[in-house]
Amino acid sequence: MSDPTAPDPIPEDAARTALAKRGERLTTLSFAVSIFGALALAVVYWRGGQPQLEGIFLCLALGGLGVGMIVWARYFMPHGTDVEARHQIESTEEEIDAFREEFERGEHILTRRSLLVRMGTAAVAALGVALIFPIRSLGPRPGKGFKSTPYRKGIRLVTDDGTLIKADDVSVDGVITAFPEGHTDAADASTLLIRPNEPVQARPGRESWTPGNLVAYSKLCTHVGCPVGLYQAGVHLLLCPCHQSTFDVLDGARPIFGPAARSLPQLPIEVDGEGYIVARGDFSGPTGPGFWDRDR
Amino acid sequence: MIRPRLLRLVMLVPLVAAGLYLVTGTSTARGAEHGDTGRGRELYLTGCSSCHGIHGKGVEANGEQRGPSLEHAGPAITNYMLTTGRMPLANSEDRPVRKDPAYDTEQIRDLIAYVSTLGEGPAIPDVDITTGDLAAGGELYRANCQPCHSASGAGGALSYGRAAPQLSKATPTQIGSAIRTGPGQMPVFGPDTLSSHEVDSIARYVKYLEHPDDRGGVSLGRLGPIPEGFLIWVLGVGLLIVICTWIGGRTRNRREVEPQP
Amino acid sequence: MTTTSPARRQKRDKLLTRRAARWLDARLGGAKYARTALGKVFPDHWSFLLGELALYAFVVLLATGVYLTFFFHPGNQIVTYHGSYAPLHGVQMSEAYRSAVELSFDVRAGLVMRQIHHWAALLFVASIVVHLMRIFFTGAFRRPREVNWMIGVLLLILAIFNGFAGYSLLDDQLSGTGLRIAYSITLSIPLAGTWLASLLFGGEFPGPDIIDRLYVIHILLLPAVIALLIGIHLFLVVRHKHTQFGGMGRTEENVVGEAVWPSFAFKSLGLMMLVAAVLAALGGLAQINPIWLYGPFDPAEVSSASQPDWYMGWLDGSLRLFPPLEIRAFGFEVPAPFFPGALLAGITFGLLFAWPSLEALFTGDRRVHHLLDRPRDRPVRTSLGVATLSFYTVLTLAASNDVIATTFGLSVNAVLLTFRALVIVLPPIAALVTYRLCNELQARDIAGGYVPPDRPRVRWELLRFWRWRAMRRASRAPSTAG
């Protein structure tokens, strides 16, 4: 393990010998631990694997090697005495001048034909512009989908497994997540049906949207679109678990705390002859987070 | 003041009654049949009446409600509140949290029997987790419960100091009772929203969450990326910086073991 | 090695490795460069190893990541799970999520690799941040190292992006929630938001293509760019030669330390093994991201306590703290998440990029520096740095406000309001305390006989930008006269 060219340790220096012994012992021990870890890892894997044992033995195999190398370096390798000179990083003025001269010679050859230079530049620019267009294939034009959901007048509300929801299914203090019939995978149309234990204060023009005190709001937070899943029945508050926006269910889902700036859009609903809950149109506004031309 | 309360009453009575019949048929008082109403009344008068009133109609003091009316409580919520130790409260302003129950099983039975005479409410649901479907329970749990109780059942924060409790200590009956009655801020999930088989499945999954498969090692409380981030800074970066100081430490004072060639 | 007889040399060169090296040298001629590399000197200070932590975390990421790609299938087609994890039996999920769960339960050593990979990702970004702090507080970004500073900042950004892309791939509930927030922040960018979001996600959220795209970005595009930039970063370190602290014969003209061969190389390789060992221990013993508990992503579902990985915490925290401010004018709107999301990220990284130029502008110090500052000798820079760190620390902690509230039985609303106050109040306090502390320490140094290097005056008057024109005129006048 020691360099053959090195002279043997001076015998009278007992301390040095002891130190060398200790270093060699430590290094050998570390490498032995590493070998043990590697073999044990193989055995564990062979026997069907177990995540904790795999982690421990991998750690031993790698760690033993690492400790051994560092101890080796600390005991038996020279440290901290080498000196190297730094050199100037920037080029000298002469070098720069020489470069400039050569470059300008080439440049002069090019610029003699100014028409060619101009056309060449134009061709490269045109190619660049043409290459931007394929980006357009990445996604569709953001259209009406951002502002509307599949809800139309007469569409019935269903649960996430497609079961039609009757008005009676929602008990007082109850909450159900609903979707438009046939669109249970519409991410922008998830709806909260809530029947609070106190009367909803309808916004002007929305007096008939809450049959039997049943109210339907978009489930998507108007902040960044997390589902506002936490209904606190006793205080009639909806809380968004992502950023703690809080909405007052009795007061048109107005935000009363947190970073959301807009009320949750409300869905106009009615109960049909068979007792099913039916939408009377789309939400009162685009659902989910805001964007530049939301109001347009 | 009167109008909303009136409306509430009018709406509540038929709905709750209808719901009740659907769940339980006519056996309104499972658990109550064994109890002794007389002894229950005695316990009630000493332990509960200061907030809920002598006739169970609730107590209002200085415009503040000290305790709600028990006219629509029924066996399920009573059982839930008493067996989880949430009731009785030492101070009516305290938030009810899980404690050791203040009454023994016999006394709870008596109290349920007495409270059942004050009005009608959902019966204690029969929850049998052995018939529940674990995977279906997981799906229902994630759809209905995890918004408040978190995916691992660790509980979570609600508005203004309220919290959804950790679920690890809940018994199947308590889980079922909570689903049906919505104690505290919890919404009510009636039999039209979740069938009794679905409640069994949810309870089975919640019981599973008590000791879930932590195949990856120490669970770190199953609180997600926060403890993970904490660990990588304290143990990962911390330990590695210690290692760096060891490697890059001042070795120049150490004697050279082998002279340079 | 100075005197080797020809006979001995011949004997030595019979070794297979030496013969191979000779064969290569005959074709590439690298021996003389390799010799310079062996003799390169690295100053030894523990803080100079912090960047290596990041490098070796990246090595572990590559090694484990390659293994994971053999078993992970991105894709959003809906499949039914029939693996060995019973609580998900028969559950409908995406192909990506199913393969991630199968990788964790049914592939031998799969889970340990996945967990090491995730821990390594957390460590990668963390050690970049610690390394950046070392560079900042010691002034190692000054001329001629500004370009390398910018590459470093770019690496930080890419590391964060790639970490986010990685944990978004699995399509579990938590990662889907994170993607949703990323989508909404993209959407909030004025004018271009809807287009950007649509192009990135291939349509409206959740978007049909996002997992496939993130996969290519995560395993090919960003790792390649990161590896390339790390290469340039290290090349420039060699080109500039490492910085060092002054004193004990160390000057602007020399490098004092250990030669690469064998001391430094051995220690460094040992460090790599130890980084990997720590990550292996974490990966085997500490569970990270148990996706089987989170369930497959459903855009209508969410769990309480939804947090991102720590390195996105500052953005999530700022989203939580920022007041509900929505600007609406002329029928257009700048939605609330734009300011704490897109704008804050832009300002953060913009300032980081610009810092070397800004400091040079304000101190007027554009000289070459190879000797490092001690943080106390530059109180203004140090206190600004500490203030910035405290700002981002508060934001990161704010991302856990709901967990803090439940853990300590507090009101989440009160916690949030406290953080809002802290994020404004704490940075200036931190700056003042640090400034005082630096001056105290320096005074003690001077009392102890240490002469601190002259510190350039900070030209605070430059903050009065409305007087820039007058100042320029004033500075030009004497030069034209003279």
C-alpha cells in the first residue's frame, strides 16, 4: 500500500510508526466495511430485496470506500504545501490587435459584396422566423374553453361516477362534488353542491339559483385553481388547502381571507320534475384562476 | 333574528326525519335500548345541562350560545362525542378535542338513552370494516375526507384556529358516526351520498391509515415535503458540511507520516 | 520520478493500463495536458467543497435516474392497477402513476433507487444554494468570475425546474396539485399567459401532453444542459484557478494548497462516495414522497397540507402571503398570482444574475480579485445577503403555515398574518443586526492587530436615479476640461 520508492520510516521515530500503523488500520477497516456492505447488498438483493437493508448496505459499501480514501489521503499523502503561480487571464494588447487585424481582413473580404451580405443575412433571418412556427403545434389556440364549461341549460348534475344527483341526496350541512352529465372528466367544471344550515343570502339577480337553499359553486379556487375542498359546515366557510383562501358560502362565496381576489363562480340550478338537479346555464363567470382577457 | 332560525327549523325537521328513516328504518335507538333513561337523566343534569339546558334546548347567555340544542342530536352524535371524550367540556368556550372519555360504557349508554328522549337524530351506524372494500374505501376517502383530514389521515388546519382531527385513534363506529352526523365543522354525509357499505369501506381505509405500508422507511409523520425538506437540510446538508470540515480541515499541523519522495 | 533508468521504464510500460495510455497518447497526445492537470493546486478550505457536494449529488441523480427510466413509463392513458399494493387494487389511474407505484413495490431495489433519487434532488438544490451563499459572502463572484457566477445562477434555476419536472411526472395527487399551480402561474402572465399555458400543456389543464413533455424535459433536455453547464463551470474554475483566503503566504499572484494528484483527487473521490453514502442511507431509511398514500391525480380532488418540495417553498409561500390584489383596467386583468409567482421569480433570478455588475457599479471596484473577502470585512454586502436570506427563509416557512398551525395548535389565519408581518419586518432587522455584528468583529480584529483590507466606499448616491444625468454631466465636465 505504501510507495515502494519511499524510504522506510526512521526506526527511532516511534510516534511516526504508531501513527502510520493507526492510519493503515483505519483505512483497512474502512475498506473491509465497504467490502462487507457490497457483499451484503448482493445477498439482500438475491434474497428478494428489502428497501431498508438495501439502503444500509449501499451506505456501508459507499461510505466505507469514501472514509477509507479520505483517511488514506490524510495519513499518507502530502498536504497543503503546493504553490502555483497565477497567470493573467486577459489577453495582451498585442494579442488582441493581432486577432483584430486577422479578423478584419476576413471581414473585408466578406463585406466587399454588400448585396450578398444583405441577402445572406435576410435568408438566415427568414429561416429563423420559419423555424419559430412549429412551436405553434405544441398546443391549440386558447379559445373559448378557457372561459366556458360544458354546463348548458338543462344539463343534469352527476357525481364523479356518473350517478344523477337528486336534490334530496344533499342533506343539510352536506356537500357533494358534482359534474355536468357526460363530462365527469371536465377539470374546469367540478362543482360543489352545498346545503348550508342557514339561508343563503342570494346576490341580486340570483334569487332563484338556490332551490331549497341548495347552492352550487365552482370547486376551483379563483386564486390558482386548487379544488376548494374544505367545507366547514358550522361556519359555512370554504377553505382552499393550497393557499388558505377562505370563501363565505352564505354570501355568494365571497373571499374573506387569503390571496384569492374573486368570488367562486356560482352555477344557476333548479330541480326538475323528477327531483334531479339541473343546470340553468353556465357558471356566473369563468371558473378557476384569472388570466389576461378573462373579462373579454 | 327569528326568520332564519324559523327557516332552519322548518327545513331541518322533515329532512332529518326523512334521512333517518332511510338509514335506519325504525330502529332509531340502537344503543339506547339497553340504557337506563333515569340514570342517564341524572348524569345529564350534573354533566351536560349547564351548557345544553335542562331540557336539552341549548343555553344562550349574553347573546352567545354556550351549548347547542340537542333536539336533533340522537344516539350517533351523542355516542361520538362521549366516546371520543370531546364532551363534556370543562369550559363551554373550549374547542372539543379527543380525550379519554369521562364516562364509562354503562354511563354512556344511559346518557344516549336519555338524550334520545330529547329528540330524534341518526342512530349509531353499524360499521363492519371486515365487509368494507379497502381500495374503494381509499378512493372514497380521497374524494371526501382528505381535503380536511389529509391523504395520510394526519388531520389539517381549518379556518380561525379550528382543525380537522387526526384519525388514527378513531374506532370504526366513531368514523361512521362522524360521517353521518358531521360533528363540529364536518359536513354531513347522508345515506344518499355514501351508502352504509361505502361507510364500511371508508372506515376500513381509515383503519388502514393507522399503520399504512411505510415501505420506504421512517414515515416522517407522513406530513409530506415539509419534514422531508427539514431532514435534507439538517441531516443531509448538515452532515455533509461536517464531512467537508473533516476533509478540508487544517491537516497542516499533522505530522507527515511518510516523507515525500 | 526524476531519474528512471530506460530498463525500468520499459518494464513499467508493460502493464496493460500503461500500454493503453500510451496507445491513446500516440493518437491524442494528451500526456502533457494530463500532467498539468495532476499538478493543479487546490486551496484547502472546507467551504470550497460545498460546490462539490452539488456536483456529486448530480452524479448520484444521473446514476439513479438512468435506472429509474428503465421502469417508469410516462403516459396518461387510463389503466387499472393490479400490482402488489392492496389498497390500490382495481383503482383506475394513469400509466405514469401505475408504473411509479409498481416501481416502488414490485421492482427489486426500485423503491430505494427512487428514494435516493428524490433525496439527491433535494440535496442537489440545497447544496447549490449553500455553495451560492459561500460564493456571495466571500465575494468570489468578482472579476474575473462574473460569467461563472451567472452560469451558477443558471444551474440553480435549471436544478429547480428539473426537480419540479421530476416530481410532477409521477401523476399522484400532490404532484398534480403542483402542476395545477404552475399552470395557473403561467396563465397569469399578462398578454401571453393563455398562449404560453396552452402551448406548454398542450391545451387546457390538465392537458393531454404535459407528462410526456415533462418526461423528455426531465430526463433528456435539462440534464444535458445541466451537464454541459457544469462542464463549463468547472472548466472556468480551472481556467481562473481557485480563489483563496488571504494570509500565510497566499496572495493575488499565487494559489497555495494541495496538488490534485494524489491528495486532492483522493479526498474529492472520497467525498463523492460519502455524498452517495449519505443519500443511500436516507433513501433506504427515510421514506420520501409515498405516492401510494397520495393516490392517483384527480383534478377535482386535493388533500390538506399540500406542499411542494422545499426548493419551491419560497414561491408557494409568497403565493400564500401576497394580498388579494388583482388589477383590472380596460377590460384586461393582471391576476393576483402574477405578482408573487411570475414577477417574484423574475426579480429574484434577475437580481441574482445582475449582482456582480450591481456591486461593481455601487462600489466602483472593477479590479481583478483572487483573494476572498471575509464576510465581516464587507458589512454592507454581508448584511444585504443576510436580509435577502431571511426574506426567502420566511417565504419558505410560510409555505408550511397550515402544518405549523396544526402542529402547534395555532390559528392558520394568525400564522399567515404573522408571516406577512415577518416578511416585511425581519429583513431590515436582520440587515441591521448583521451590520452591527460585522463592525464589532472587525473592531475586535483591529484590536487584535489584524489589519483589514481597505473596503471600497458604497456609492449610495447612485440610488437617486433621477440625478443620474446630472451626475454624469458633472463627471464628464472635468474630464473634457482636462
